[in-house]
Amino acid sequence: MDHSICLEPICRLCGCKRAIREGFRPYLKEKYENIIISALKINVTFDVLGVHPPYICQCCILKLKRWRKFSNRNIKKICNIHVVSFQDTECKFCNVTEVVPVTLEDFKNAAVNSHLIPSFPNEDELHFIKLTKDGNNISINLTVFKDFSWALIVAGITMQTKSLLGEDFGDFLNLQDFSKLCNVIENAGTCTGNQDFPDVVEKKKGPDGQIPINITKNDIYCHLHCTIRHKKCELLVSKDTKRCRVCKMFRSDLAAKRNAYRAPGRDQLKPKTPNIHLSRAQLEDKLATLKGECRQLKQRNRCLQDKVTTYANERAKLLAKLLAAESTVMDDVEPEIESNSI
């Protein structure tokens, strides 16, 4: 095989034989010259024709773009590309008569040394799971698809980022990255969130005990694990860490919510608020308040009745005295009138 033809499908950076994809235009390394220099400190303009491959695979392109995204935010990240040297005098690809493609079975064999439990439900994807310490529930679920893209579900939540504990793995995996990913997952723990706010969750329940979803503007309730997580929870933490930095940072919001519920008069509702919009706890508080007001009204009614009765009795006694006095006066005046008339 001609050596220049042999180099075409090989990636200039990682050395994998996937630089040319069927139906897609290959990525020229010169187009990404600046980002390669910034991320990997390699100047491809000094490459020697016939020694270095001309193209870059899509996996490396995505890793470079992801690194630039973090770099623009002033976040220090290592570009997870293992650069292969092409300075050898003999090409290991030219003498290969048959290329054996990598399959999902190879990924399954690469995970033998890890504590992840593999399963192979179909030909299009491969699943690996990690159980909790008690072994009763699944804490982490890793899926590798046929095109070697991957997805990670932690505590029932799909992770949106491909950067785990400072390691950037990109959207597609090779065997080396997969082994490193398994090692990271094996040595990682799951963020416990904020489990010590059950009173806040109870206050947010619906009128019929419906489980809430949003606790605050940025916190959600995970009922499967009975914990509150921030919407940007990192999910994975190191083994010695109980809670991720995001959930730890925003615990103050939940504490403020708890104090607002405990403070007297803080969470009073408007009298005209319809009952259908109230939670169960709020309805119970409203019922207790109405019962208390009813007792107070009955007591005030009894007091008013006693006052009216007392006032009526006093007026009756006074009126009786006046009538008696008037009768006495009339008895004394009548003889005088009769004598004067005679």
C-alpha cells in the first residue's frame, strides 16, 4: 500500500483510523491550526508530507471545540487527546492487510477489570451499571452506542456535560478514553444533595399530598432519593466528598426558605386565595386558623350576650326605681290636690 494513501484515514492527533467518514468531508488539520497550538502546543504547519496524516477525526474536533468553550470562560481544562507520534521510520499501517474494526464487544472486554456490571441488550448499545453501597439500587448507568457516542445517567438524571471530575471525554469514545472513563466512574461517588430539609418539602406538597418538583427557583426535589438537588448539580463527586460544590453553595437558599416558613406571619396567605391553589400544609394551617377564629367569635358572642343581659337588667332596675319614685310622689300629691279643691 502507498504510504500517503495509508495516512489518509488516520487522525493526525489521536492516530485512530477514523479520520474519513463515509458520506462526510474530512477535516483538514490546517483549518484547526490555531486551536491545536493553544490546546496541545503542536504546530501542524511543521508537519512533513508523507510522515504526518493530513486529516483530523471528528472525535478530536469535538474535544478541541469543547476545550475552547471552557477556555473562553476562563475555566482551566485539559484537552483529553492523547497525541500519537509519527516520527517512526516504519509505518505500522502499511503492512496491515486487514483492518479489524473496533466493536462494542471490545468495549465490554475493556471494562472487565472495573467494578461496573456490563449488559449487552442488543447490537446497538452496551450498558454498564454501578450499584449503590447496599447493592439494592442503581446509582450510575453508562451507555455506549454503536457509533461510540455515550450517555451517563447518575441518580436517575442524565448528565448534560461530557466533562467528569476535571476530565473531558468528548462526545465519542475510543478504547483508551473508555478505560479512563470506567476508572473515573469506579472511583467516584454520587452527590447526596440536601436531604436535611424535609420540612421544606412538606410545606410544598399539594392539597392532596402531591409530591412537589420545584422547591425554589433553582432547586428540584428528587423523590426517588428523597433529596433536593440544584438544577446545575454536578452529580458525580470524589469518594471523600459528600456533596458537590453547587449543592453546597446554594444550601443558603433552602435555609432561607425554611426560615420563611418558620417565621410567624411570613407565610400568611391572602384571604381571597382559592383553596385549589393551596398546598396540603397550607390548607391545614388555614383550617386551624379558621377554627381558632371561630372559637374567638363564639367567645366574643358570649361576652356580648352577657353585656347586653347585664345592661338590660340594670336599665330595668333603674326604670323600676323611677316608676316607684313616681308612684310615691303621686300618692303624696293627690291629698294636697283634693284639699285645695275643697
